[in-house]
Amino acid sequence: MLAESSALMPETPLPELRHTASHVLAYAVQDLFPDAKPTIGPAIENGFYYDFDRATPFTPDDLVRLEERMREIVAADYPMVGKEVSREDALATFRDNPYKIEIARQIPEGEPITLYTIGEFTDLCRGGHARHTGEIRAFKLQSVAGAYWRGDEHNAMLQRIYGTAWHDDRELDAYLRQLDEAQRRDHRKLGSELDLFSIEEDAGGGLVFWHPKGAVVREIVEQFIREGLRERGYAPVITPHVASERLYEISGHLENYAQNMFGPLEVEEQRFRLKPMNCPGHILIYKSRLRSYRDLPLRYSEFGTVYRFERSGVLHGLTRVRGFTQDDAHLFCTPEQLQHEFEQTVDEALRLMNAFRFEEFSCVLSTREPLQRGATDDVAEAAIRSALDRAKLSYGVDVGGGAFYGPKLDINVRDAIGRTWQLGTVQVDFMLPERFDVSYRGDDGREHRPVMIHRALAGSMERFFGILVEHFGGAFPAWLAPLQAVVVPIAEQQLPYAHEAAAELRGAGFRVDVDDSNEKLGYKVRHWKTQKVPYILVVGRQEVEERTLNVNERSVEDKRTLSVPSFIEELRTVISSRG
């Protein structure tokens, strides 16, 4: 029997608390819906879930009943009692549940098989729980979704019940408020309301259509990134969207990544693939001529569109798509230049975070699996660590989380409502230069192998844009806004002046429109507020006479009257400072 202490213990960590909550959920389902077969129920970030095999769908009313029963189980304060059993005992215990039998049979020989019991419910589980159900003081069931057994679309479709659990009601309420705010900021919802982009199912899931307003913002983001690339000596290149399958055999992508690649396409007895990465193409450009140490570092950049096969069940707006454009860059350098080049890349990442108001971000050094490691991994990791230390950035380490060709640095940002997003990635690569036999002539007259750095600081334009929409709640700062100002005449008589003022603003380089609709002023102002335009410029009889604008600034209650030149100067200052 696995002992549990009755002494005063510290607060149970949230993952263990949530794992226990998933057991309580399964207990409640067993009581209320005996026909449902429980499968697995792990803790996840911010909550837990449990998958059930049941012919009848769970309804919202069912979740209410289940939550009530869970509260009874929690109130009973059942101890979590564990014991180690033989494989035969586990198979006998779950003889009517094929999912538990499959799990029990797949536990390797020599590993303990444990059962955990609360009240009258016993589950097959490796552990990590609260000591008593009474420790689950704040929880809520949230939703039901479909999920394939083991995540395999060829297996049975199960019903997944999601929930969340916290140490107390204060934490739970704060999380639920954040969820409400996240729904309000959902980039899929705002993308439609603000006419930024769409996913057209007639074209296929996971493929993005950029509407004019969204394309404007994307273009501004690209221009900002291109500016940094130019300043740091990157030369633009463009590579094809398809390439011979042989290219990806050499790179190792076919061996390690085939399940995420589109194709093959058969053309004249030759097999092609849609490119999942830009790096092989950049290597071919490097190899197109002989290189000397005097040519290095050699830096290439490309806003390259790549295609990766994602299952339909994981597609999500702009943040999980099948076709996307990376702010991709690759540089080739000598081992002696590696440190400096990585430091420059970290500096540029900081510039990006600051410009787009990600005030909180974190870095993670992802190393390769111990069995994959080589001598060059130590060199690469040392360069990453040193660059982070120089920039005075703290970082975590994800052992085994690196790419198949080397360690990497991941940059995670925290958005305006506290959620963390994985954004940019920088990878040090000694492997692909080896696979492609990439070389340069050294000052000793011999051939040497360059080091390759892969760099995508925004990650992809689609994902970055989706994160920006949610970070700003659709209310882009003036320098990013697709429409920076709209001139709203009170009556038709002021329309000529409205167009005249708008033309002067456009001539100064601003994105401005005129509302020439026949609606009343109140309706017009409300409409443009919902469109989150930074400045609504109202013109009436007095403004026409005085050649001024009545300035309604977003999120500012006080209205101001400015001349057109004065407003141009103010807006120019705001935009230049990215305020």
C-alpha cells in the first residue's frame, strides 16, 4: 500500500491537484453515466480533462449534474489510496474496459503498475495526486470536445470533458475572467469583425486569405522586420515553393518530418514536395558558387511561405495553419564568428519584442536528446548561453527539446492578459552543412565547414499576426492600425471639406478614410469605435469655418480641436515613436 501522511503538509502543487480532479470527474461520470468507459485523464496547463467512450453525447446539462456530483465527492474528503499490483491483477480489474487493458499491457516489464482509489472509484494511474479529494477547493467543468483515442484518427472517437481546478476561488475567478477576456480578444472573432482575414473552407482548412486591412498590418510588420535585416547585413533571397524530394532526403526532413509534409507530387517520373522549410533552398544558394572565409558571415533572409500538413482537429485560426510565411533567415559563418552572430540575433529579437509591446518575455534553451548529442552541441549551447548572459536575460532549459539537427533558443512572450505564446526560434546547426557538404576555403587554403544559424524571430506572419490581434484586442496602435483615422462629417454640407482634409492627411503619408454615409453622427461614431480606429475626426459647420478637426482619440474621453497641420504633426510624432 502506498502510504499517505496525516501530518500537516504544504499546499498540493497545481498539476497534482488537477490530476486528482480528473479522477473525481471520472468517479462522477461512473456514478451518473455507467455506460461511459473512462480512458485517460491527465492534468494540462490551467486544468485537466478526461476522455470517455460513450455512445450518447454529453450535454451542457450533463456537465451541471457532473459538477454537482463532483462537489459531493470533494466534500466527502476521500483519501487517495494507491497500491502496486501485478499486470494480471490490473487486467482483471479492468476486464470490461478495453482502453485500460491496452494501457496495462503496454506498461514495460519492470515498471510498477499502480491503481489509485477514491471512494468507490479505482483507476489505473502512475500517480501524482493530492492526498484527499477535499484539497480540491475550486474547480469548474468547462466544455466537451471530440478526441481520438491516442490522438490517432484511425481509432475510436471519444468525448473529452475539460475542466479547471485551482487552490481557491480567488484564483479560479481570476482565471475565468481571463478566459472571458480571451474570448473577447479571440483573433478569429476579431478577424471577422474587423475584416482582417478569413479561412475559406472552399479552398481547404488551414489556408489563410488576407483581406486588405489585414494585409496592410502584415505589410507594416514585414517592413519593420526587413528594416532590421537590412541594418544587420542580410541579403534577400527567394526560393521555390516546391522542390525535388531528393533535397529533403539529404536534409533529413523526409526521415524526421515526412508525416508533416505535403506530397509527394509525381512530375515526369520525379517526386516533388511542397517545402516545409526554407533552409535547404538557402543552402543551395550558398552552394551555387565557391565560398571563401572572406565571404563569411553570409546572411540570407526570405519571407518564405512553407506548407506543413496539420490534422484538421488541431487547426486553429491563424495560430495553427497549413500554409504560412516565416520571417526566415539563415546565416553561414565560421566557428569563430558564431558567438558574435548569435549575439546580434538576440539583440534583434529584443528590438522586435520592444516594438510590439511585449513587455514580458522569457527564453528557453532547448538541448538535443542525450543519445543524439555530439561534440558540436556543446559549442552551440555555449554560444547560446553566452549570448543570453551578455544580454542579461534569464532562461530555462528544455532537455531534449531541440531540433533534430541541433540545440535552439525559443522566445516566449506574455500577452496583455497574461498568456504565454511561443514566438521566435533561433537554432545553431552543424548538421545540415555536413549533410549538404557545405564548405568554404579558409585562410590556410583548406576546405572548412561553416556553422549555420536558423532564425525566425516572429515565427510566422500568420501566428504573429494572430497573437498581435489578441495582445492589442484588435485596437492596434496608430503606427500599426490599418486605418489610422477616419474623417466623419456631421452633415452632407461638410463632405467636401472632409474629403479635402482627408486628402491632406493622405498626402502626409497617413491611412485615412472618409465616412460619406447618410447615417446620423452618433451611429457613425459608434461604428468606427467598434472598428477600433485610433482617431475619429468629426467635422461640422464650425470646423469647416475654422479649418479644424474635432479629434476623438481612442480610449481618451476628452475631445480636442486641432488644425489639420497640427494634427498631422501630432500623428507623425505618435507614429515615429510607435506610441
